[in-house]
Amino acid sequence: MTQDFEALTTFEQIESVRQEWEQFQRWPETDPDFVRLIVESRVEVQGPYVIVLRKDGKVTGFLIGRVETVRLNGAPGFGAAIQPKLKVLEVLHGGMLGNWSEEQMDGLLRQLKTSLSRGDWQAVRFRMLDVRLPLWLRSQLQFPWLCRGCVDAPNPHWSLRLPKSYEEFYQNLDSKTRKNLKRHTKLLESDFSDFSIKRLDQVADLDTILDTTDSIISKTYQKGFETAWTSDEMRKRVSLWLSKGLFKGFFLYANGKACAYQHVLKYRGRAFAVGTGYDPGFQRYGVGRYIQFEAVKDLCAAGGVTELDFGYGDAEYKREICQCRQEEADLVLFGFNCLGLCGNTLRTAEIKAVRLVKRALKSAGVFASLKKAWRDSRRKNP
């Protein structure tokens, strides 16, 4: 039995294996059309990079990535002054498609190591890789410690198993969560003569979805670092999913004013929460939670999906309603050359410095207040 790897670097080459790609595909980030959209929209992206695994001539797996020129700093704005820009192979979240044996992983890592040594890139970054996967151990065996990036604190990735009905979901909630939802609903009913939900999922709704979402985000700290929903890239992204019949936007209006949203993408038997936010002026009404529950209610009624994936990042609302959690972190591998080793050293210094500062601030009891002040500053000065 023979196996070989083939690197595809143009969309014309990739088209020859698109059918096999789609057979293994299950994540929105690695959807072939979405991958192409991002590559063609971002100036820092040089092109796609797809590795095809074949056994006895038959395609059995893929590695989906793109080549970018980026800084590998983790804290927003923190490392811009010291981090060099590197040519990086970004392996997308969920980008290893198919069933990879340990032997095949070792073969892949050896190929990546050769490309790094040759200077094709200075680093390879597997984005938000499940820390339980054997690729972590295989990389330790294949790469010397000088070429393995420091692992930042793992990030929780939450998801909710959807029951057959919203009533079952509601009854499974903590009593405190149910009580708060009832209280917030009564407040909405008493303080607003009209509050309503709009569900938008047609191509003709594109402008309304983008403009309304951006108007809500503009009042939050997210405006300081999130890609604007009115940007050209975001327009293309939402347009793509709408055209495929996969996107649905939920908006809550109070007396005619949009105050919260939850966007959901239904993809291959799963649902993905791809955006949420609320106007801070309506915080006392729990509008963020209210619109999320409306989205869950809609998914339960429509059927066809078994899980709602809330993505990586921790949040109180995720801890309250989700049953499934996995830990993820970036696996970063560097080339054994000047640029690669320098990039690894500076990235390691940044990660350890951020950890030290956080620990000191938490010990002093000021971390939470400083975080709130930072968010307020991002909201006022994007």
C-alpha cells in the first residue's frame, strides 16, 4: 500500500479534486467556495495551499490552508512593535479532512518540515486545534523544541446538543437561567409597547442584515477590532451563505429600534453561531440572551441539525446553556532558519509577558476593571 502527498497552490489545480474535498467537508471555514472568497478578498493572503493525501491513488484526506504574510502576535496590538511579519502557512480550523493515521500525520509533518527548512514559509500555524488530537504528540516527535512554538492558554470551544423540541431545551436549563429569562421578558413587555423578532434569510435581505448588524455593533466594544459588517469582505461572505440558503439572521426590535442580533449558519447537519451582539443601552432587559433563545427555538422547530456550535472563546452564556466543551490552541511550527527561530523567540516572549501581566493584575484585583475600561475605550475609539 502506497501513500503520497500532493500540494495544490492554485484554484485551477484544486478544482480537479473538489468533488473529493466536498465528500470530506464538514466545517464552514473550509468550504471550498468560502476558502476562495477569503483568499481573493485579503491583501495579506498570497494564495491557497491544499495538500492532498492519496493511498494507492485514491484521495483519502486533505490539509486545507492558505499562505499569508502576517505577525504571529496573539494579543491585539501588543506585539505589533516587535513581531516581524512572516510568511505563514495557515491551516484552517477543521482543516484536516478525512481520517489521518499516525503514520500519515508523520509523513505530513515531514513534508511541512522540509518546506520550512527550504524557506517556503517561516512558520506553519494550525488554527485552534483540539488539544486531545494526536497531531500534538506527533509534532513533538518530528520537530525539535527550538522549532515548536510556545502553546498559549487553551481556548474553550462550546457547543449545544439540540434536543427534539425547544420545550425540552428550556426545561433542561438551570432554574436561575429560566427565572432570569422570565424576568427579562416581563420587563420587555412592560417597558415597550412593541417588541418583535425579524428572521432574515433571503438574498434580498443582504443590505438590511449588514446595516442593522453594524448599527448594533457600533455601540459595543466589538467595533474596535471586528471586521465591519459593511466591509466588502463581509458583504461577500454573507451573500455567499445566503445564496446557498444556509444563513439566517435574527434581530430583536424594541419600539422599532434594533437592539440585539444572533446570526446562525446551518451547514451539513450542524448549526454555527456566526455572530451575536446587543446594544448596551438594553442590557437590563437581557436582550442578548433573549435573541439567542429565539434562534434556538427556530432551530428546534425547523429540525435537520443536531448541534449548535458557539465557536471558540469563553462566555457566561455559553457555560450556562452548552453541554459540550473542548480545549483548543494554536499549534505553531517554525523553520530551522534565522527568520523562523527569531519569530518563535519573539512570539514566546510575548506570550509569557502577557501571562505575567495578567497574573499580576489578577493578584492585584484590578484585572476585571481594567478589562472593562479597555472594552469601553475600544467602543468609544475604534
